Amino acid sequence: MAVLMITLLFADFSNAQSDRDLQYFRSPDKTGINVFETSKETDVEYDGFKIRIGGANTLQFQALENDAAGPDLEPNFNLATSNLDIDVQLHRGLRMHLRTYLSSRNHTEAWVKGGYLQVDRLDFIQDGFLDNLMNKVTMKVGHMTLNYGDAHFRRSDNGQALYNPFVGNYIMDSFTNEVGGEVYYKDSGFIAMLGLSNSKTNQSTVKRDIATKPSLYGKVGYDTQVNPDLRVRLTGSFYNNPGSEAVRLYGGDLAGARYYNVEGTGTTTGRFNPDFTVSQFAPGGPIGGEATSFMINPFIKFQGLEFFGLFERTSGQRATETESRSFNQYGAELLYRFGSNESFYIGGRYNLVEGELANGNEIEITRVNVGGGWFLTNNVMTKLEYVNQTRDGFTGPLEGAGFSGLMLEAVISF
């Protein structure tokens, strides 16, 4: 009831605003689907300071069964998750974003996920200042989601699940929220980005056994609308943590995973973390680790047919290990969007992770999703999927683990 009341209040407030459009902004509704980095083009004129209040609310009905590991499950509803978004147009080409998790699987209280300042113009210094440069350059700084790979543009971020055509994110969920800065160059479909972060999700000035070192990451790619029917995008990304108190790239989602209580307990069930970090609670030895990852993402959309691909390789080691370990992740999504304004879609996703654990075991995790969705309006959608996941090569609590069944998810995003 509280989530519903908050949703209605936000909706009334946002509708009362005369113009909710912001410059260089990804819309949280259906029009934001398949938007990756924001464009350097905008048809929104700056007419003064503006605040946009928005949010997202998501609820699932889960009917999953565990295989060998995990508790017995019954069909029922999961915890409703909710986000509050505040976006502010501070000046022409100067925008702030702030996201708060009102309700999440990992926390019972509301807490700030993070935010950033995005600079697309320097008019706050002087009108037209360096416009020729800023026609192609964007800068972002804050405690924010690092732009590594393209999968994070299609993932569910707690309550914001409208961009994701399926219910869960990828098995190896390369998503982290750290203090950093990014510089973009965009020109005629070409994009290049270089970023630097402090390698921390939870900020602290306390010195650990391994001193904090910044993580370097970047992306290059090309995105073009070949003709009205065909769009093609291809990007390559890298991330390097040279050795720090924690490698958070695959454990940075502090909201929790979407498939509840599968393959065990905890808030990250169903996922896999390469675990290149020694826990600070482990007896003896220094904490920390290091990792290097890269990801390649093709995206093709021909009329209603849509393909998104993922190949990722990560290598790293704990501070207590003498040799590095590697994992590969493969992903492929094929969708067909149809109906008036592509309000319906059907499709499937294949996801595979393989590599070597710290104990030497060669493991493999496979997940298949099949389902579809319906946009009742640009702000309201529902999706239904069948999911099946298997694990091979694990010992201990995860030996023979896996799960399968149906998921129904409803999303409101505005």
C-alpha cells in the first residue's frame, strides 16, 4: 500500500509539471528502450532550472523449483521493489541524476544508490563556451554505474525493470556503482569513452592491507541507423582493477538478485561472482584482489526483430593466490517486437558462464529464458517467462544446484 501511495503521489507531481523533458536524458518509459549512451543531439530547449521527479515500482509472482540445492519453494509473490529518481536540469547541458532505492531485496530501509553530474555544455561558464568541442564531448562524474559493457543498459536496476525484456539479469552480472569520472567522444555514430573509478562501492577512508588503487575502464564502438528499418551497434569495453581491497565488478549490485531463494539463501541467489577478492573476515593473509575484464556487445534491430549479444572474459586472482583464473560469459537475446508501436514482444535469451574456481574445479552454468511482454502504456508493462538454470562442476552446497519455472513481473516506470 505504501508503494502504491508513493507511486500515485509521484505520478501526480510529475503530471503537474508543465514540461518533464530534460536535455541529454534517457526516458524511464518505453521510449528509453534500446537507448545506450545519451545522444549529443537534443530537441529540448533550455528554459531555466527544472526538477523531474520519477520512479519505478516492480513486483513478481514467482513459481520456481530448486533442484538439489536450496530451500523448498512455493508459488507466491516476491518483495515489491521501488526506486525514487530525482533528475535536475541545472543549466543548459548540465544535468544531475540521483537514485534512491525505497525498497529492495537487500535492504529494508530506503537508501541512496548514487548519482552523477552530466556535462554536455559549458554555458554555465560562458554562453557558447567551447561549443565546437562540446558538440562531441560529454563528461560524467559521481558515485555512479560504471559504463562497462552494454548489458547494464538492458538490466533491471532494483525497481527499474522496464528496459529488461526478461526478469533476471545475466548470470555474471557485471554491474558496479563506484565513485568515478568518465569522458566521452561522440561523432557521427562513433563513440569512445575513458573512465576512472576508486574501486569502492562502500566509501571509506580506512586503509586496508592492500591500498586502494583506481580502476581504469573504457569503451569504443559504432552505432548507426543504416536506414529506417535497420540499426547496427557494436562496442568493445575493458575494465582493469590493478589490485585493491575488493573487486566489485561482479558483486556491485547491492539491491539483490531477482530470482529469490533459488540455489540457496542470501540476496544474490542465481548469480555467479568470480570471487577475485579475499573476504576481510577471512582468517590470516591480506584481503583484496585484482581483475581484468573485457566485453564485446553486438546489437542489431531490423524492423521488429532485435538481437543483442554478449561475449565477456574476465581474469584475476585473490591477494592470496599466485596464479590468475579466467571465466568466459556468453549471452544472446533474440526478440520480436510487434503490434501497435511494438507494444508486444516475444523472445529468448541464452546465457553461459564457464571457468575455474579457486579450488581448481572447472564449472559451467547455463541459463535459458523464454518469454514475452506487453506494454499496456508507455509506463506500464508486464512480462512472463520460463527460466531454467543448471550448474555443473560445483561441490559442497551448490553441487547439483539449479532451478526452473515461471516468473510473472509487472513494472511501472515514470
